[in-house]
Amino acid sequence: MKHVHTFLSFINESHLPFDIEKKLRLEGVTFELDEERTEEDSDNRLDYVQIFVGDDRSRGVEWVIKTGLGSGFYYIEIQENEEVVWSGKYPKTQRAHFDQDCINSLGFIPEI
């Protein structure tokens, strides 16, 4: 028998905790690709990396979001003032979950 989704899983496919989403999206933090940090990143787990930076000036917080593609998985890491507050690893079969978490955190889907 096929897995039947609950209403909650049907509405929200993301893994990102709502408190982080609230801090990022509802506070109006906008992200831009940081090409310098992307080039300097030496994460051996990932074949392709993009790093995005956004500032929450009202709270004085710098947010850094690393997105990447490894062999067989997608990856998101969220840092608040250089401290990792959340990370998620998604098998390639869960691309929709990765995309949803990118939209909820970055506000868009990166070109991976």
C-alpha cells in the first residue's frame, strides 16, 4: 500500500524548524550570493557549494546559509553569527524537501 500523507506533511514538506524560518523570512532578511566565501569553502563532503549572506540589521545578526550538492544528497547549513543553528541533509529523492527549505530560509531556490 502506498504511503498516505497526513494533512500536515502534505501542507509543509520542509524540515526547517519554524522558529528559524520565522527569524529569517518574517524579519525580512534578504540573502545574496557571496562569491568570495563560496570560492574559499573547503567542505570535502560537497561537490558543489553556494554560500549566501544576509544581515538582520534590527537585531545585529549576520546569517550565513550554505547550500550544496554532494554525491547522492543535497545539503543546507544555517549559521547565526558564525554558529551553526541548523543543518539538513537530503537524499536526491527528496529534492522537493530541499527546495521547500531553501524557499523557507533563503526566499528562493539556489541554482544547484
